[in-house]
Amino acid sequence: MKDLDYTHLTPEQQTTAKQVMDWLMPRISAGGEQWIDGGGCNLFAGEYSSIYSVTTTRGTAYRTTQHDAHLFLVYDGGGFYDMLSYNGEFEAHGIGLGNSLMSHLESLGYTCEQVDNICMAVYA
């Protein structure tokens, strides 16, 4: 699945991405693989910038914040958003996987935090 490709990452990031994959794949149903691999965003990123708007009396301005972490999990749409985001459909039904994934990674020695509703930062 191209949404789960991690060959573009450094060897250290690839090790972490593989650990995420080992945890995530048993939780994705066979039928679910098709709607996850819809040509959307790649789940694994080596860098991440968030964009947010600030509204003032002069109008709306957009700001970008660069984040620094070992690895980023970016779920900006489709099935990964629903599964992993705290605003996703799975979370609304009490079956979200984001917190469970964070707990798993922390049990392996990583530190994790939600950057925003579409990205989780993993620190080595």
C-alpha cells in the first residue's frame, strides 16, 4: 500500500515506521485496506509543518509552524484520519486507535504527542 510506504525515510525512522506497521496492520481489516490506499497522504513523514489561521481586525493571516521530531504520522484524510485522529469517526464511536498507538509506541521507549488533529509526533 503506497499510503504506508516508508522507504523515503532514514534507516532509524524506517525502524520506527516498521514498528508502527507491525502494530497497525492486524487492526486494519482486509476490506479496509482498499479504502486506506486511496492515493492520499503517506502516513509516514520525516518532517511536518502545521498551517493555522489567525484572524485579526485586519483580516485573516496564515502562519506556518515547523515541528521537530524523530518521525511524524500524518493522517490528513480517508481511513487513517478516521482511525487515528481524535476528531475522526472511530473516536466518535469510542473505537479510535490513536491513543492505543501512542501507548504502544511509548511502551517501546518513544515519547508521542498529538501535533494537531491530523498529525502525531514520535520522539526517539
